Amino acid sequence: MAPQPRTITRTDPSRIEFEWDNGEKTVLSAIELRSMCPCAACVDELSGVRRHNPASVPPDLVHRDVRLVGNYAITLMFSDGHSTGIYPFPMLWEHGRRA
Ligand SMILES: [Zn+2]
């Protein structure tokens, strides 16, 4: 079971810090989050193959807004205009640990 986030903090426009209920902290950059976007425009729903090229993410990408989706995910508005991704907490936990 993945832990639940206790706090989600935009430490600056390009970083989000997660504090988890197991006491660990992880940090993900806007670029990492944009590169792992799981929405249907970025990942083929049937094959799971990534259609979005992470190399196309601008190096100065920031997030403009972060919102909770129910109690299981967050959604992000990026400065490249993309905002359709829903990031479930377990995915954020796994990526944060690998980062
Ligand atoms: Zn996407």
C-alpha cells in the first residue's frame, strides 16, 4: 500500500514537495511531472505507450496551479498549457522515490 500525502507544497514554481503519512518526503519537478503525465493525450489508453515525447518539455516549464482530485490524486496546470493529467497518489509516491 502506498502512503497518503499529508501535505503537498509548491516550494517554488518548478517543484512540488510531498510529505507522506509514513514520515518520508519526496520532491518532483514540474518537468518530471509533465514527463510522466498519464492523460489520454500523453499515453495511449489501449497500449499504454507514451505518445508525448518527454524531450519536448521546455526546460523552463513551471506549474501554475495544483489541485486535489477527490482524496486520491492531484491535477496540475503547466505553463505549456497542459492540464489534463490526473496523478494518483501511488504514482506520485513511486516516481518520487525513484527521482
Ligand atoms: Zn498529458
